[in-house]
Amino acid sequence: MKHKRHEKTKKAICGPTQGNWQQMNRKQRREMTRKIQSEDISLEVIHPDAAGIDIGNESHYVAVPPPRDSQPVQRFGCTTAELKDMADWLKQCGIRTVAMQSTGVYWIAVYDILEEAGLEVYLVNARDTKNLPGHKSDVQESQWLMKLHTYGLLRNSFRPSQEIRTMRTYWRQRNDLVQSAGRHIQRMQKTLTQMNLQLANVLSDISGVTGQAIIKAILAGERDPDKLAEFRDPRVKARKGQIARSLEGNWQEDLLFVLQQEQDGYEFCQKQMTECDQRLEHYLQQRDDRSAGASLPEEKRKERRKKRKGNKPRFDLRTGLFRMTGTDVTRIDGIDVMTATTILSEVGWDMSKWETEDHFVSWLRLCPDNRISGDKIIGKGRLPTNNRVSTALKMAANTLRTSQTYLGAQFRRLRSRLDTPVAIKAMAAKLARLVYRMLRYGMKYVDRGAEFYEAQHRQRQIKHLKSKASKLGFQIIQVPAA
């Protein structure tokens, strides 16, 4: 016990005293320990002009330092006029910075109005503001936020600029429409199966050209299987006879009504997706050209072979992203234009918000969660997250399973040593670092191929074997190939 107490005291000593701790005798150490324990340790005030806001649905409670006003805690409503009165009252109290929690979407209007009024707003995570045990009220919560922010104990959350938030709104709305369209297709397929129309067994996708033509003909009143099979596209592998046999079913009026409703919903989603594409294209055309006259790199051969299908935008999105950022993130293997758009719409192209690439990976929660005590790892936890960028990077990393590239070979090597989820997370962190370097420093990514990685790995293995053999008193001699 004495040894541990001395170790703690030794860690608490700072400055030149720490270097002289080993040279002190027992009496000097006791005197120094008594001096440290008797000192009045007080917190340093970082933000003297700080306020705290407890965000609510119908009202917000705002707390300022007691000397600033006779009523240091006041309640404000959620209307725009009341929020402007809140900003005016804070400025009258001499407040310069405000801290509030990210509660639902109720904080957005407060954040925008306070930021417009010239106040520095800290959006903090609720996990960092745990209150003391006991009865909790809105007044106490606002005062607790003010105290924590005054002493600089709260971290500000990342929020992109309005320019990026506009692009994020369009892209998130488009992704929601893609998911809604997919649900309509699933319900259409279920309805066809209930009528014993096995169209999904002969067509890979009923939202394609052949599937949509057959469904529209069915809704128009056609019931003859042979005539419906005439809508077969020449690219479909199934023959007309197979399609005709799959279209012999039990026609029910109630299920046909459901099919009509789902088809109308699917077409409506497609129409709205087209409008989102038009807005997004117009938005990218209005952005400043950061390419500095550089030409867009040639598209990868694999991407050129891919068919333009599915839910991809109907305009040249890759050129717009290159013009906006000045670099082509899609050159990184595994990251296509859809993934690149998700990354840029969520975090933007200004990577100076994160000091290093390690900070960026940590913000994405792709770093290990090692629990360290006494300079030893005592456990490893999980870092669950719903960050859209993290999800997109993990999906991109998973596509490298069969890729004959440098990153593909590296991912397969990780999978051979680690569990598949851990390998995907590690590879996603690698992709995040590459994205950070390209956007921050303008670096260009060049793939060296899987053979180059395998040769590198072989050289590392040989070096390791030679080192191990030398420690055991042996020598490894390489035999030339026959």
C-alpha cells in the first residue's frame, strides 16, 4: 500500500521536482508529499462568459453566471421570436459562448439563431454531460452545462458548414427515396407471389425493363401469359416459354389493387429521385471550381464496364465532385461515386477540422477501443456508431474481397489473421486515412497491384525469419530458384 501511495505521489509531481524525486531522502519526500496534499487545487476558468441551455420540445431553459442577471435562469419558448429574445438576453448578459446538448432535432433552430447573432455555440454530446446523482430538473441541467463549459470540460461536436449541409440534405433525401422505392418493389413481389405469378424466379429484378413492362401490361388488363412474355427484353436469359409459364396465376381483384398502389408509389419515388438529381446537379454547378484547371483522371476500367443501372444519378456526378473538391476520391479502390458522394456530403472537403488522420479515424469510431490501466490493455470494447460515413466505408471495404489490387490483397491478409468484422473495420480505417490524405494534402492514389503487396509481404516474412534465426544462433541462406 505504501509503495502504491508513493507511486501516485510521484506521478502528481511536475516540473523540476519530478527529476529530483529519486535524489530526495525520506524526510524530504514526506515534506514534499505534505505540501502537495495541502495545496488548494482549483479548476482553471476557460470560458468566463459562458452559458448553458437545456433543450426541450416546448421550451428551453437558459442559465448564465449569477452576477450577470438577477434571474440567472430563464425559460424561453420555441418560436422564432422567443429564440431571438433569448439571443438578445444572452448578449445583454455579456455571454460570448453557449453550450447545449444535441437533443433530437430541437437544437437546430436554436443553434442557427444563436450563431447568426454572433455567439459561439458548443454542441456537446449527452454522454459528456452526465449530471451528479440525485434529483434532476431542467434548471439544474442548464446550470450544470454552464459550469462544465465554464471550466472547459466539454468538447464541441463537428457540424459542417451550410454549404455542405445543403448538399447533405439533397443526398440524404435521395437515399431515403431509394429505400422507399425498394420497399415498394418488395411489396410488389410479395403481391405477385400471392397470386402465384413467379415472375421473380425468371427475372433477377422486377424493376428492370422487362419486369416493369409486364407489370404495367397486367395493370392495363392483359392476362394472356404468352402476350405478357412478348415484353421480354433480348438481354434476359430466360426464354419466352419460361416467362409465360411463370405468369400463369390466380388473378384476384384485391391483390391487383395492391399491385397498382405499389406501382404508383414506386413511380412516384422515381420521379422524386429525378428531381433530387436535378437539384444536386444544379448545386454542384454553382460551387467554386477547385480543380485548378486539372483534368479528371481516366475512369477505372472496371467502372467503365459496369452498366448504368440501379439507383445511380442520371448525370455525371463524378465530374461534379472532382470540380468541387479538386481531387478524385473514386481513384481509391472500393470507393465508387456513390460512396464518395456520401463522404463529401457528410464531412465536406475541408479536412482541417481534424488535426490529424488519427483524429479523423477516431471521430468515425473506426479506431480500437482499448481499455488501458497501468500501461496494460485490460480489455477491448466495441464502438457502435450510426455514422453514415463509417457505414459507407465499411461497405466499401467489404467489396475488396475479390479485388486484384493492393488494397484487396491487404484486406485478404487481414481477414486471414482477424475476424471478418474486425478486418472490415480495420480496412475501413485504412480507406478513411487515404481519403483524409487526398482531401487534406492533395495526394494522388496509385494502385500498385496485388502482386506488389504479395512481394512486400514475402520480404517482410523473410526478414522476420532471418531475425528469429539469428537470435537462436542459426543462419538462413536463400537458395536460388531452379
